[in-house]
Amino acid sequence: MNPRPDASTVLFGLAAFLEQDARPAIQDRALSFRVLVAANLARMLSAELLTERDRLDAQLRGLRTVLGPERVRDVTDAGLDTLRTAVTYADRELAAALRDPSAATELVRAATEYARATLRDALAISNPGFALDDDVP
């Protein structure tokens, strides 16, 4: 018996089928474009699933650096749901800290670096050809 493929593998296979088999057989240009969009979405979701844990771990490390370890729970060995919840909670903590009028310049600088790193990780999946250069404000 063959093992069942994981969701990422199925989505990647779907993207390949849509792009290589289905799209060339479609004569309607509008439908062909929609199939291309669907293939790109399937490929992007596949990449998100493959890299989710690493991206969440990186976000939590970044938030721990910005806010300090006492304000960010260490859940590195927990499941994905717990990790997602910890990142969401820490993001809210950061937002609240930045809304404080007395927020230190260092906090703002560190939060900006964290946001850039998180954006780079997201863009690496959704738009791999896009480069967020260091000189972008």
C-alpha cells in the first residue's frame, strides 16, 4: 500500500497538472489565465505548508528579540496550533507596546527590523522573484 501524500505534495502536483496538462489544452484565453492563477495559488499554498513551522519559529524568535523573552512564551517544541497562537499573542503585545506614546526609539527600530524580516519571508513564498532591498525604507 502506498502512503497517502501530504497536503503540500498534493497541491504541488495539482499546480503542475494545471500548468503542464490542463492549461495547454484550453483554447479560451480568459479561462487559460484563470487556470494559471489557480496553479500559482496551489504552488504558493504548497510552499506555505512546507515552510510554516520554520516561518513561525522565525517570527517567534524575532518577537522574543524585540519584546524580550519574558514577554514571549517559548513554545518551540509545541504543535503548530500552539505556535500560531503564541505568535498571534506576541504580535498583539508588540502592537500594544508600539501604541504606547513612550515607546523607546530602540523598540521602534527593532520592530521595524522584525517587520522587514517577516515581510521577506512572506514574499519569498508569494512572490519569490521580488527582492526587498535593504535600501527600501
